[in-house]
Amino acid sequence: MDHFNYRDGRLYAEDVALDDIIDAVGTPFYCYSSATLERHYRVFAEAVAGLDAHIYYAVKANSNLGVIATLARLGAGADVVSIGEMKKAMAAGVPADRIVFSGVGKSEAELAEAIDLGVHQINVESEPELEVLGRIVAAKGVTVPIAIRVNPDVDARTHAKISTGKAENKFGIELARVPAVFSRARDLVGINARAVAVHIGSQLTDLEPYRQAYGRVADLVRALRADGHDISVVDLGGGLGIDYQGEVPPSPADYGAMVSETVGVLGCAVAFEPGRMIAGNAGILVSRVIYVKQGLSRSFAIIDAAMNDLIRPTLYDAYHEIVTVREAVSATRETYDIVGPICETGDTFATGRALPALDAGDALAFRTAGAYGAVMASTYNARPLVPEVLVCGDRFDVVARRFTVEDQMARESIPDWLGGGDVAEAVVAHATIARKASA
Ligand code: LLP
């Protein structure tokens, strides 16, 4: 359920016509709906309300400050995987003591800074990381609460690139090894190992892998307690799938019930790190057709967004529904390959997609692009990062401005031995006078 609907033949984000945003910022751009973000957060919060639940929004899904601030207002904490994400969460209003720091490769500098900022919990993913953390807290003379992330060796039955809970994946510490790691943690001054964390993957559409993994976590907590460890928190990660192409993911309510069954009896606080299910349906990517090109065997709609703006189709063969911003009047459909301007064939959003007849200038919207969209963008082909717009009722605000090529060049330079100098001036200096048609 989202708040992108047609009214009088025009696509709206809440009470704002996308055409009005196009006029204001041009294309392409991402557009997010506050009401959808809020709704998804609330639905999730209600689904786990029977537990001592703590929700840490997985900032990696969409780290726009406006988006994080919208969720922070509702009481969301943040799950971060870099010091950069931690600072963005704090800038958006999440207090440091509501931030969990996950990730398989946190550097010593990042760990130290997160501790200085007052991070709530660090999810440790390896024995070497525990040793580094032990040294940092000893040197600082502080105590930090940690979780040990366990790898439960469960197949999440999702795309291989976003599966994280199998033994061959780089994440967490194998179950059998975890008791020894807790014992080691107990010996380290300043380490308060009080939580077990798990995250088996993303875009899960089936509860069974969760049930298996959480069952193993519950058994582990019992075993650790029998060893005398005071485990008061389980952190169950994120991963709930959403509907991109007719998938029927478990409802948050069913997920909540399964959590109660598997870990509810432990009497622990339960942490959650949802990302996609909060932000996914809350965003669209709006783009315009540059050309419609008739190939030998197919029609290409070449649009002004590209794989650098939304990499999911290229990287995971992901499906995003594409709709026209002007609602089609006729029921006739044509078949198009929807492609971007980038110089590789992988820059293809969809093949053989049935859409109303398209013309140059028509605006399209990629639905379900609020999670892992803008955050995964790059400037490949010297393309500027696109603006992000947040809608709230009948208001909208540009919450990330369009990057320019000048922004890009401002962080680069030409070395002295090649002449150095001001890059912007160099553009002017190297311009030639346009030739007259007759020349
Ligand atoms: N917690 C941890 C430790 C994670 O690694 C992740 C996601 C989450 C929570 C949030 O998972 P979610 O609720 O969003 O499924 N770029 C990929 C998805 C990568 C997910 C990485 N980890 C995509 O576009 O599908």
C-alpha cells in the first residue's frame, strides 16, 4: 500500500501532482511519500507491539536525511553500517543511544568514533573485530554493549547476492563457535556482551527461513544462559520482503506472531532492523523518455534515468513496475525495452515491457524504488546524482539537490606536472567557437 495514485488522469504523490514536481526539478528524480513511510513504520510497530520491541530503521535502505527524520519523529532508532550512516542518522535527529552499529568490516577508527559518539550497541561479526573493540574500550576506559552476530546457516531463499545467513556467506560467526566468543568477551574489560544478533538476508517472501533461524537463536540464548551469560537482547535484523511483481510477502502481523513463538518466551528485549519494508514502496523514480527508437526486432524507449540512478535491475535482475505519469486513455499497449543512456547493454531496466504507446518527453515512474535506489546511485558516465524530493500532504521539498558536473569536478584536480589550474576555467579555455553551418 502506498500513496502514489492517479487522480484525473495524472499520477500524484499524496496530494502533489508529479507533473508539478517535474516542472520544479526536471527529470530524473526520486520522490518519497511521508505518509507511506509513516504507515509502514506504524504497521511494523503494531505487529511487534506485544514484545519488548525496539525498532532500528536500516538506514542503508534509504539514508536521505528527510527520510530518516520522518522516521525519527515516529520514534525509530537507526541500524547503521558505517560511521557515515551514523552521522547522517544523528543529523536527522536519531540520538546516538538509539543507534545500532552493524557491518562485517567496521574499521578501528569507525568503532572508536562510534563509541565516542555514544553508540547504543555494536554488533560484532568476527573474533578479530572483538579483539580490536576490546583494545579500544580498554584504552578509553569505557564499557560498550555488544551483540555477537551469529551465522545460523539458514537459506533465506532469496537472491544469492542478498542472502546473508548461509555458512558460506561472510556474515556473522558460526553457531558452534559463538559460546567460545561470548566467553572471550566476558574476559575483556569494558565489553558488555549481552545480545545475540542475526540477519539472514533481504527480500524474504517466506517465514520458514526466519522461523528456522530464530529458533536457532533461541536455542543459542538458552545455551549461553546455561553458561552463565546474561543475555537480555536478541536482535533479529530485517529482511521482510515487499511486492515488486506480485510477490506475497508475509504480513508484518504474521511475522510478529512468528517472532513471539520463536523468541518471545526468552523474556528478552527484541530489536528489529527493517529497511526495505519501510522505505521500498514509499519511493518512485521519475524519468522522461528521450527517444523512442525502432530496432530491428524491438522498440527501445531510451529514458533519461540510467543504471547509475537505479542499479537494481542491472545488479539483481530486479523487477520494478513502470507506469506512465499521465494515465493512459486507451487500453492499447505496446512492447518496449526500457533502457538508459549509459554505454553498456546492462543499462536496461526492463525488456518486452507492455506500456501505453510512448513518445519522446513522456514521463514514467518506476515504482517501489524507495529502498536501495538513490543510496546505490553512482556518477558513472559523469552523470550527476539526481534530486530527491519528499512529499508530505500537499507540500514537497527537495531533500537532495541535483548534483552537477561542476560538483563532480570540484573534488578532482589536474596535477601540477600536467599544468594544474582551475578545472572550471579549463572548460572555458578549451571551448572552441561553434562552426557555422556553411564553414
Ligand atoms: N540489518 C542488516 C544487518 C542488513 O544487512 C540489512 C540489509 C538490513 C538489516 C535491512 O534489510 P531489509 O529489511 O532492507 O531487507 N541492495 C539490495 C539489498 C541489500 C540488503 C543489505 N542488508 C537490494 O537492492 O535488494
